[in-house]
Amino acid sequence: MGKIELEVEIKSSPEKFWEGICDSTVLFPKIFPEQYKSIEIVEGDGKSVGTVRLVTYGEAIPIVTFAKEKIEVADETTKSLAYTVIDGEIATLFKFFTATLQISPKGDGSSIKFSVEFEKASDEVPDPDLILELAMKTFSEFDAYLLKA
């Protein structure tokens, strides 16, 4: 099993960023149409444990066209979110793929810790480093959007 992680500092408060993440089903396709064509709620309310979302990726995302994600953790107190990819190209490349996000106060803003735990379907599958690049870009741009809102 492998694990990759990153930490990003942002200017938004943990509460503001958490609210934005909870509304990402609506906000991400609106703010990032080149990356997220659509995000649909398949099961649940879109925010709670057990929710299944269908993410259809835009042209800016190579290799993958869609992913079905199941929310495993959604804790407002610790501002933690975890989801497992259960369908799509990522699910065929990896036997196990779970992403975790935690938002903490840092100075006047926040620190976002993002990690992915995974098990490759075969040795030929590269580490999912592209996911970290996308996450860093998305978090920074999302922070800028929230600061203007």
C-alpha cells in the first residue's frame, strides 16, 4: 500500500474553506469547468457519510473521465473529509484509493493536509502524483474564489 501527501497554506479561515468544500458538488463545476464537467449526487445528501457522488472530469484532466466517490468521513468538528473511489478509471488502476482532507487553523488562515492512500492494481500503474498537483492547484484557486465571495 502506498501513501502520498501534501500540505497547503491558505488565507481562508477553516470554517469558510470547510463550508466551501461541503458545497463543492455545486461550486467546483461552476468555478473549475475545465476540470470538473459535473458532480452529481447518486446517493445521500452530498455531504454526509455514505453519500456517493459521480464526478465527471473536464478536458483539463488527463486519463480519467469520471469517478464515483463514496464519502467515508465527514466531520465538521475536525473539518475532516475522506472518500474512497469506487468506480471509474481510478478504480480500475487502483485496488484501493482513499483521499483524506483535513483543514486546521494556521496563523490568520488555514492549513490543508491532503493525502491519498492507495494500492495499485499492477506494478505498471504509476503513483497518483498527478492527484496531488491537481489538489494543490484546486485548493489555491478555491481559496482565492472564497476570499472574493
